Amino acid sequence: MCSLSRDFVSLHSNNQFIERKMFFTGIIIAIMTFVTIGIWHPIVIKTEYYWGTRPWIIYLFIGIGCCGTALFIENVYLSSFLGVFGASALWGIGELFAQKRRVEKGWFPKNPKRKYNC
């Protein structure tokens, strides 16, 4: 298993030194998740602005492909990244249609160069 750790020594109550470790794998995956979600947010907004909801099928293929690939990768960081990226792409399908409704409500600007079916 691949994980980053840091060794440190602490002084126990009876003056014995005890070696302890800190593992950073969870924090690194959390940061990757946060960044991935931050990347997908503007992608969904721009996709709806320029192309509407038609590219949802691309999101589906990306999501299934990344999640499927994550199942076969042993490296915990790469597998986690692909899993989170794929899940975010699948979640983005719903957000793409929600973004369309937000545009219809006037919460986001419409693309003046695109034709809307209202």
C-alpha cells in the first residue's frame, strides 16, 4: 500500500521515547477531491453556456471510463483521483440540467449567440 507518513518521537509519561507515525494519505485525497470538484464547477457552467445540455453523454462516458479505470489501478492516489474525477463527471450530468434551469430563472446569463428552445 502506498501512503505518505512522517515519523516522530514523543516522550512518554515515564520518560520512555515512543515512535509514532502520521499518515497523510487521507488529507491528500481530500485535497484532490476538493480541487477536482472546484475544476468541475466552472466546466459545467461553461458547457451549458456554449453547448447547452447536449454534451451530457460525454460526461457519462468520462465518468464511467474514469470510475472503471480506477478499479484496475493499484496506486491509491491515482485510483482515488480517477474515482473522484469520474464521480464528479457523473454528478456533473445532473448539474448540467440544473444549470439549464438556473439560466432559465435568470440566475446565470444566457449565451446571446445560442438558440434556446423555450
